[in-house]
Amino acid sequence: MNIAEPTSAVQTVYLNDYQQPAYWIDKTELEVDIYSGETFVRSRLTMRKNSSIEGAQLDLHGEGLELLEIAIDGEPLSEERYVQGPSVLSLTPETEKFVLETKVRIEPEQNTSLEGLYRSRTMYCTQCEAEGFRKITYYLDRPDVMSDFTTRVSADKSRCPVLLSNGNLVEAGSLDNGRHFATWHDPHKKPAYLFALVAGDLAKVEDSFTTCSGKQVALEIFVEEKDLGKCDHAMQSLKKSMQWDEQTYGREYDLDIFMIVAVDDFNMGAMENKGLNIFNTSCVLASPTTTTDAGFQRVEGVVAHEYFHNWSGNRVTCRDWFQLSLKEGFTVYRDSEFSADMGSRTVKRVEDVSLLRTHQFAEDAGPMAHPIRPSSYMEISNFYTLTIYEKGAEVVRMIANLLGPELFRKGTDLYFERHDGQAVTTEDFVRAMADVSGRDFSQFDNWYNQAGTPELTIVDAYDENAREYTLTVSQYTPATPECAVKKPFHIPLRMGLIGEAGELALTLADEIAEDLPEDNTDRVLEVTQTTQSFVFHNVPEKPVPSLLRNFSAPVKLKYDYSRDDLCAIVMRDSNGFTRYEAVQSLCMAAINDAMAAGEGGRFVLDERLPRVYRSLFAQAELDQAMFAYMLTLPAEGYIAEQQSEIDPQAIYQARSKVKSALAQALAGELEQTYRALSVDVEYSADAESIARRSLKNVCLSYLMDQPSDATLELCKTQFETATNMTDEIAALTAMVMSENAKAQAAAAVALSDFYVKWRDEALVVNQWFALQARNPAAGGLKRVNDLLQHEAYDSSNPNKIRAVIGGFCGGNTPNFHSLGETPEQGGYAFLAQQIQQLDAKNPQIAARLLTPLTRWRRYAPAYSQAMRSQLEALLEMPSLSPDCYEVVSKSLA
Ligand code: ARG
Ligand code: ZN
């Protein structure tokens, strides 16, 4: 055999270089024999030349595989017939149709990347998306190669009583030496990234679902025995998702069995492998005493997301990884609508928008900015981003809103029908929408291929004599790495006009009032040009514009609202989202005042903010979850996005000052509300109960800002007597986050009691880790280092890494952004050291942790310089993974 030269430089892959594969794999037969310390994988690939591609060379992907046998049509290949590189195996078959057989040896126990086949606690499991299958066997590991899979797994019967793979079980039985096997066949052709295999000692919860056509589907959730009691919520969520997808999209499930397996060591949330979803335990397990309300909602959302992929992702998949948002953006849109239907629509919208504006906008303004359909990448794992997922979902949402529910449904029906069993592109998705509606989506394409967040600047003018009101809308999108000058976007701007007595009817210049619907106070303006004016007729008074209702497009809105305008929107707008937004803008104005006052300066809270809150406290009909969000000050990341130069400590201080001032101004209302909501009611995880707890606990966090002894007692009592994790950890959080000395002392005691109580519940211990990592009190670096030494810490478990290192670097401004005396000290140096250690083990996680450092250019000089020097040091590392290399080098470019 020939050994090819290793390619040292990290390669960039370009969308424009896309070519179909030279071969197809009609059938894939695998035999995976698991032994302690080593696993043998035998593969039989029935292959066929793709006649539309010239050249007969076959390049198979493979990484870290020890090749033991190779044969074509039963004839072993002599060594001069193939070339083996570090990540490809090349050969030139002599016929157009043949069976390629290989046998390789792998070591799942040594696989710390958690990609491919690896071991997690009591089980062997796989993660193949995006390019993990090549760590299992030689293959054409690309999503446009779809194959019929048969998988026979064998292992020791006592160590691995459960043997699973995709599709339906066709055979199982005993073997010699205490071993057994199971053979699974998946009747649906799929790309290798959807392959899964699980072998281990697992218990299961069973249920079933009858589909709309009357087919009975077995539902099984596999967990460690100790977690059997925590599967009910995931099971209920699964059944609701199956029903919702039938009702909302006409999508029926297509196998006899649907399985979910919970795994403790997992790089992300979950994975939609055909018929065998694999989940991070944090996204399946839920029980009231160990899981917060947010945790319950996350389980529901992720179960739905993975289930919905069965159609949007599996039946219709991606041609190449540049199309990732085709399945992820669409599926996030689907799960978001599902959650909205299960709970409160406006609340869900506020949550999604906050996530987008706090984190995706920052990504779009940084060195890793990319369009939702990127045109190049080095390491695809780095592109599972908020842009691909969340912004991708916003783009689908705009299409759905432009079409309206009936046409959108026609569009998705056409898309699923036309492309069932195919690997397609985002253009195919948009084409289906254009075909059913006759709409021109050509300009809309810019959302797919231009990065950056458009800034929508709006100015207005009222002509009293002509009774005309004009909105002039301009769009500008800052340069991003892939493109400096942007073409204008097609932006749906939903709006209304607020008058003294209520909302005004909207008549545009070319419209006749009589032709318009009776309730004509809400409108979508389609902005398509760089600057564009909209003139409204018969406007009886100068209105306050209600703009970007429901956040109708992922843009930054710039309109010069006065605080009185904002108060008018809060009090009079019919749109819940815009009301929330107006409160947030009033908060931003107060935070800006506090920043202008400077660190030692006198800051006086503008009285309009507490006045608005007082009137909201008095509104009995206001949704409590909405009010809880209105009471929550904008996140530091969102505030940072509004600054031309970020001073993280100044942001933190200003936000704290506003919080203290509000706590003082609203003390009476906060305490009264807290007490009213504290009366004991039985725990339930429905939307109304969740809303109630969230409002109560927001009040508590204000009250704990400078608590009286009596308030501190209230908080301790809540902590000690809580019957659910939401209330328990909210009280603990309020103590830990308070800058008050007595509260901090109480927090120390409570934290150690909490650990003693929950030390056997890994997911609770993770929350405990994360909370301490976020503790803003001085000395955070010492504390976070102590956490890394704690008996419960595990440096190979991503959830623990995210809780401690992610929690500290992403949620502890005073300590993470402390610069230290020398470059080796301070939060940035801490992060760089951690990344260096992790990168060798698990590059995907290491690359994710880099995020805060990538934003260095946006910070004030002292911070910026310190971050940059850590990135430069990382770049010097001889063995930096491609994952980290891409992020570090692009950040410094
Ligand atoms: N497809 C999975 C999901 O969205 C996530 C896979 C993430 N893969 C990765 N390499 N980060 O449900
Ligand atoms: Zn997904």
C-alpha cells in the first residue's frame, strides 16, 4: 500500500466547488463487533459509478481507522491497488458496479472527541453529524450519498444487553462466549450522518402513538436505570410533537418504532438519527424536583426539534453542508411554532428574539459572521451556529409571514412531495414557496447569501394640513468578512400607528379607504430599497409609530423614540411584542443614563420607567410571563451590541445601578407581588404556573438586591421549603447574585447544603456549578479554579465544561473581564489555558469556548489588547485543531 503525504495546512471548502460524488452507494451493510477496548467494523458497500462524473477514482473518507482487510467483489486488493492517506483511502475500481468490502479496527474507549463511535459511562454510542461516520468506517461521508442501511451489532450480553441502530429490528440472537447480536434495517435511504448505533446497559420507558392513518408506532426512551422516573415529560412532548406535525404540516411518522437514547457525554443538545434520536441527558430528563421550568421547556422544544427533523432533514436532506440551514433553520422555525402553540405565542416570540439579538447579532458583527448559506468553511462543526439555526429560522418565518398560513402550507407540502428522498438546497426550498405563491423571491435570496444584520433607520414627518404621515425607511448593513458592500434586503416591516385615543386606520397613498378591511390598523410594509418612503393618508393627528411588530425581520431598528413615545406604546399598543420592546427601550435609556454618569457619578433614575412599571403591576389582565420578561433588564450582551466600543465593566455597573434603583423605587409593589404569588399551590409545569413562578422569582431577585433581614429570611425560606427546582434554585441564585454581604454569607451556606442534597444528580450538580461560575463577587478566578478541582467536576464531560468554563466566561463579567497584573493572569488567560488543554481531547468543545475572545475588536483598548494577545498565543500552538485554527485565525485576520 502507498502512504500519501499528510496535508498539514487546514483546507478551505467552497460551495462553488460542489460536484456530485463519483460513485453512489446503493446498499450499506455493516457489522459492528464491540469488544472491551476495541471494535471491529466490517462494511459491505454495493457501489455504482455516477455516470455524470468523469474519472473512475474513488476517494473514501476515513479517519483514525486501522485497515485490516479490503476487497472488491470478494477479491482482496493488493497493496498497490490503493493509497491510504490520513483521511482518505483512494482506489480505482475496474468496473462500474461492484461490492467493496473493508474491515477496520477502532478504539471507542479512546475516542474523547465524542464524534464517531465512543463510550459514555455505561454505553457505546455514536454521533455522526456532520462528518463523524468516517471515524467508524471508510465511506463516502457526504450528505448527498444516500444509502439503504443494514446494521448488525454484536457485543457482550451482560455488559451491553441493549443493541440498537436505525430502522426496524429484523433479527436478534445469542452468540458464543456470552455475546449476542441484533440486526437492524432502515428502509429509508439516508446519508451516513444520520446513522446511529447504541450498545449498553440501559432501561427503557415504553409508550405508543397511533398515526393519522391508523398505524401504531412503538415509542421507547432509553436511559440509565436510575433515570427511569424522569422520562415522562419527554414522552409526552414526543406524542404532542407527532400529533402537531400531522395537524400542522400533514407529516406522518414512517417507521414502526421511534427511539430516544439519553447520553451523558454529548457535544450538543441532541441528534435526529433516523428512528434513533440520541440526546444529551440535559435535553431529555425532567422531573419537578430536579429540573427548572426552563429545563422542562427545553426538553419539550428539543424533543420536538429532533422529531420534526424526520421530515425536515431526514426525508428531505441537504445536498452539502453549505445547505445546513435548509434543515436547521426550517426545523427551528417548526419547533418554535410548536412551542408557541403549546404555551404563549408572544412569550415564545420574546424568548426567541432575545436569544437572537443577544447572541446572533454579536456573531453577525464579529469575525465568524457568515450568511445562513455560507460559501466556504474550514471545519463544518464550527457552523452549527446561531446564524444557521436562529437567523435561519427568522428567514423561514419571514417567508411564512409573507405567504400567510395557507400558502405556506401549500409550499411546504410541495417541498416535501417534490423532494422526498432527495438531498437538496435552500434554493429548492425557496422555489417551492415561489411556485405555490407566484411571488418573486429573487431579492429575498440576499438573506441567504449575505451576512450581517441590517440597520433599519426610520424617520417620520407629519403634515397637519394635508393630514399626511410619512415614514422614510433606509437600510444599511455593515461590512462582514465575506462581503463589504451589501445589496438591499427584502424586509417585511410590520407596523401600526398609535393616536391619542387608540390605533389609527392605515391608508397608503395609492389606496382607497373603502377597499380596505374594517380592522385596518396593522400592516406589513415591504421594504426593498436602500431608502423608501411610505405615505399614509387621512391621518388625523401626529401618531407614535409602532414599528417592527412581532419582530417581523431580523434587523436593528433605529427610530428616535422619546421616552414619552415609548410610554405611549407600552400603554396603548395592541401588539404584545412592541409593548415589551418599548419597556426594554425605556430600560436601555436608563442604562445609558447610568453609563453616562460614570462609575462614581450620581445617577438618577428617570421616573418614567418606574411609573410605567407601576401601571403594569396594576394591570390584572397582563400575562405574568410577559410581565416577568418586561421586568428583566436587557442582558449585558444585548447592551454591548448597542455600544460603539464595549466596556464590559461599565455595562455591568450601569445595569446593576438601574436594577438597584428600580428595586428601591418599586419595593412595595415587588414585595406585594412576591407575597401574593408565594402562596402554596401544587406544582405543575403548564404555561400559567410557569408564568407565575417566573414573575415571583423576578420579584425576588429585585428584592434581594439590598434585602432587609426579613426579605433575606423570605428568600431562605423559599430555598429551604421549595418543592420544585425552579423555586429552589431561583432563591439560591438570588442569594448568590446579590452584592449584599449578608446575602452572600447566606449563599455560601446554602450552596454547600445544596450540594450535599443533590450530589447524586448530575444535572442538578451542573446547575450548581454554573451558578457558582457566574458569581460576580470578587475572587471569581480563584473560585472557578477551585470548581475545576471539585470531586464532581469531570473535564471530559461537555455539560460540566459548559457549566463551569462557559458559565464563567459567558456569564461573569466582573471576573472574566478582570485583566490581572500580567498577561498570564486574568480571565482571558484562564480561558486560553483551558482551551489549550481541551483542544487535544475535544476540539469541537474547545472551538465553541473561544467565542468570547473572538469579539476582541469590539472592546475598549485594554480589554481588546488582552484578548488579542491570548488569541495570538493560541495561534502559535503547534497542534491546534482545525476547529480552533479556523476560529482563531479568522478572529485575528
Ligand atoms: N442536527 C443536530 C440538531 O440540530 C445537531 C448536530 C450538531 N452537530 C455538530 N457537529 N455540532 O438537532
Ligand atoms: Zn436540528
